[in-house]
Amino acid sequence: MKWIKVKVDYFSDDLEETKIKLVNMFDEIGIKQIEVIDYFSENELDYNVNFSSKNDVWSIIGYIVDNRFANTKLNIIFNNLKEFQNADTEFMYEIYTAKCNDEDWQDEWKKYFHTINITDNIVIKPSWDKYEPSGNEIVIEIDPGLAFGTGTHETTSLCVEFLEKYAENREKVLDIGCGSGILMLIGKKLGVKKVVGIDIDEKVRDVVLENFSKNDINNDFEVIIGNLVDDVNEKYDLVVSNILVDVLEKLLEDIEKILEKGATVIFSGILNEKEEAFVKKAGNYNLRQIDRKEKNNWVSFVFKYEN
Ligand SMILES: C[S@@+](CC[C@H](N)C(=O)[O-])C[C@H]1O[C@@H](n2cnc3c(N)ncnc32)[C@H](O)[C@@H]1O
């Protein structure tokens, strides 16, 4: 039996809709049993049920959603890990750690995290893999910690592709929802002088610091714990944000206060069915689409700030 911890990253404002989506997600990906960990205290809550009873799952999800445990962690037992990885749902999630009552699983799960070439020149590797870079390849070492961002999720890799195209040698870049700091690290490696990351999840700070230290980057970066741009007082000419669309829509309402004239903004985490409405809304905040990429229904955009 294998336990996988999953970080549910986002809840929409529509709680009923969120509950239905989560329960359907679990149904789709073949979960047999789940256990909920209180994100803030790390205590296991009193829930540990078999998925055979949809009502039990409904009660767990209701509890999480009604209490607004954003970033709640779930321990999940799968019949088949592959089913989980191929799941097509509207929630972004990453496996970040695993435990199990089978000792071998400790190493077994590492099979699912490999060195990956996100672009021809950017490689992400976990610490346990050996990799000899060729030519000018940029190699970033990231271990899945408590934060989202290993590079395996489409929404992250699309941001990396856009950073490669738009970030080179910029003065400073802001990453809203920085997670593991993967995009900040890539920014630095691409020659950005200073990178600033914001995340609402306070655990992210240590993960980012650790990942920067692993990659021998010791200066000109900052992590702010806060909601979107509430605590940002400077302006930027490149901003990247990989969060789900409802959060990005909220971000749009305040984004102009942190944009320099002509700034470039990379948004990721938008399902293609929602892109039209998103681009329209962005237009209301003087953002004009200049680039677009799509992978497995996830769309990323680049906008130019025209004001
Ligand atoms: C999908 S992850 C992206 C992580 C990383 N930047 C990447 O591209 O892989 C989204 C991150 O946004 C953070 N987040 C969610 N809502 C937020 C908010 N309102 N303000 C700041 N960060 C938020 C989450 O904690 C999470 O770390």
C-alpha cells in the first residue's frame, strides 16, 4: 500500500463547485483512501476514510473547503500511481513527498522524479540524479519539498519556456506564487539581476532558501510572504505568475500598481476553456496579449502592459 501526499493548491470562491470538483477529481484518479493533514499544524485530522464511500469523501472535502484550508495536504492511497499522474483535472497538484508502510517505497517513489529537459537548454534535476550538462545548458537542482514547483507540471514548464524567451538579462523579475522558487532560480540563471518571489504559504520561504543554496545562488533574491501584490511597493518590467485562473483574475485587479510602463507579464495556470474570458479581462487592465502557448489544455500567455 502506498501513501502519496498531495497538496491541493487552490479553492475557488464557489465552495459548492469546489467540493464537487474535488470529489470528482478523486473519483477520476482512482483514489482508494484519503487522510487529511491540517496544513497549519501538520496534525492529522480525524479523517481517514475509504473512497468506496463517496459520502465519506464528501464530508472530508466539505470540511476542508468550509474551513478554507487553502494548501491543505492530503495523504492519498492509490491503486496505481500512473492513474494519478495522468489525471486530467482542473486542480494543480504535485506529489511532493511520499510515505508508506512498505519500506522499499522510500526509494521507489524517486523513480517518478527524473531529470527533465524543459527546453533545449534548461534542465531540472533532483539531487539524487547524476547529470553531465552539455554545452551551455542551464541545470537547476530542485528537490520536491513542501512547495509546488518541480518543473514537471505543464503550467510551470510553459513559464520556463517564456522566461527563456523574455527574461534574459532583465534588471529584476517578480514571481507571484513562487512555490519552490523554480522560476526565480531560472530567472537568475538566465541573467536576471534580482528576483523577488511572493507566496501566501509561509513554508515556501525555507524551501526557496534551500533551493537557492543548492544551486549556489546567495544574493540578489528575496522572498515575500503575502497575498498577491498586497505587500509589493516597487514596480517591475517582468512579472511571472503561475496560479489558477480565479486567483490570476483577482491579481489582474491590482497588477497595474506594480508594472512599469511597457512591462511584460507571463501568466500560466489557465485552462483553455477559460482563456477567452481571461484575455478579455486582462484587456480591461491595459494588458495586450503578445504570445501564447498550450500544453495538455493548460494555456500560458505573455501580455504587454500598454499604459
Ligand atoms: C501552481 S504553484 C506555482 C509554483 C511555481 N511558481 C511554479 O511555477 O511551479 C502556485 C503557488 O501560488 C501560491 N499562491 C496561491 N494563492 C496565492 C496568493 N493569493 N498569493 C500569493 N501566492 C499564492 C501557492 O502557495 C503556490 O505556491
